[in-house]
Amino acid sequence: MLNIERLTSISCKATGIGSVPHTDVDVICDMILDKCGDLPYWPQLANIDLREEMMIQYSENLPCIRFSLGDKDVHLDSSSDREEGLVEFYEHYINSDYDYFKISRDYARGFYTLLEKSEKRDNPFIKGQIVGPVTYLYSILGEDGKPLIHDDSMSDAIIRGLAMKAVWQAKEIRKINKEPVIFFDEPSLAGFGSAFMSLERDKVMAIFEKLIDTIREHEEILIGTHCCGNSDWDMILGTGIDIISFDSYAFSKYFVLYPDIIGKYLERGGIVAWGAVPTVEYNDDVTIDDLIKRLDDALDILVSKGIERELLFRNSLITPACGIGLLTEKAANEVIGLTSAIAEHMRQH
């Protein structure tokens, strides 16, 4: 666990997942800096440009990968020379050519704008995000019709490529004297263990190990993962990830079934980012009091199982349950406001 002493200085602070529905990058970045001022996150703006869609956004310069904006399709280019593509990729990787792995401004307006605005602020951290390697590899089919995650040579390159994109983000964030926190978004892990996802636990653990090791060969940063559904929390808590972000509004009753493992995770410095504000289920009937009670109930269960409340609070962040890109701008603004309000309540109590 890294930089935990600094992270505890923003215990119970608010941040976000990434996607937003907004079309004015300045407006949403100003709101994020206002409401999530200690740990602001850069917004993904797919409603402005499809190049900011999660799978496409991080596909630049990954070997043999092509994408189509028309149908938002990311695929393996079977017409390309695979060996040549991998050789070129690993030349840049071995030489630590960080700019090769950059996310261009047209693919991440929110990243560049938030950094520019943050230079004038005193926020100690900036949160970035990247599509997780399990989700990315499981979503793309190889030439044999199977998910690319079963192709060892392509998997190795993609995992390292996504890791280097995290490193590039971290180095850009450090240029303005902020501490980077990078999340890997893994919606596919919500299906782990189901009949629809044939993936071994050991393979997932190995992917996370390679991802973390690759990043830390280049940068000592806090690494998080976000899963917007229920998953194998025993497995995820054991991956070595610094921050686990999940939809606590809908799934805390499953998460708290692992008090012993959660306790050990917290004691070694792990952070839980509670997705306390609903996104898919959000409506005008949602109230701050109901959300606080739902979160308190989950925390109380863990306290009753022997986890110290102070430890829980010190090692917690507050987020929406998932990205807010599918909401209206009005609803998204309300979700951001509620997230900030719950974090403020936790700090006061």
C-alpha cells in the first residue's frame, strides 16, 4: 500500500467515477472542483465526442487494435501484421516512451481541462481512470472468435499498454504538483463467476498482479478498481489494489458478508470507495437522509463484526454508484451534490 498517510488526509471525501452527460467541459470541471475539491476526477464526455467512449478512449496505439466511431466498435484488426504490431509496441514499452501511450486531447478533453484548472487550486490529489484490462480484453474477440483475454500474447501487451496509460496520466498529474490516484473501471467483473463469463479466478488475479507490477515499475501511485455490480469480493480484496470502488447503494448487503477479509484489507491500508448515491436507480424521490441511513446500516454491520468504526471512516471515500453519463445533466448535477453532501456528513460525524 502506497501514500496511505496522505490519502487519510482526505478520508470521507467525495470523488466520482468518470462518465458525465455534460457537453460543456468548463462547466462540469468547475462543478467537480467545487463539489469534489479534495479529490477531483476528470470527466469523460462521450456526449461531446464518441472518442471519449470508455472502450475507444484508451485504444490509441494499442497493438493491432482498431475502432469504429459509427458503431462504437473496438476490434482486433485481422488485416494487420500481428508480429510487426507487437514488435513496435514493445519497442516503445521497453524504452519507457510514455508519450507513445498518451491519451490525446480529442479523446479526453476533461483530463486536460481539469489539469489546467487544478493548477490554480490547492487540491492535493487528482483522480484519473482507465478501462480495466479484464473488461477490455473480455469485450474484444480474437480471430478464433473467443475473447482476447484467452490470447496470452495479446493479453500481455494490452495489460501493459493500459498500465502505461495510467503511468502517463500519473506523470502528467505530477507535472502540476498533484498526487495521482488512478482507477481501472471493471464492469465485466460484475459477471464474474456466472454462466455468462467463463474466466478463472487465477487468471483475473494474474491480470491484476501484472497490471499493478507494471505501473509500479514506473510510478508509485494509488491504484483503484471500480465494479458497478456484485462480484467476487473475496477475490478483489485479495488483488493488492489500494482502493476498491463499488455500488454500495445496491450491493453493500453482499459486500459486508466478508468482514474478516475487509478488516484485513483496511488494516493494511486498503480504501473502500462507497458508491452511496444511486445512478441507474436515481430519481427525484432519493433523499440525503435515506442515503445516509443506507450507508450507516452497512457500516454498522461491519462494526458489529469487529471492525473499528474509526478505521472504517479513515479508510473510506464517497462516490456515486457508477458513472453518471446516462443521466440528464440536471440529475447528474444532483448526484454530484448528494455525493458531496454525504461525504461532508461523514466527516462531521
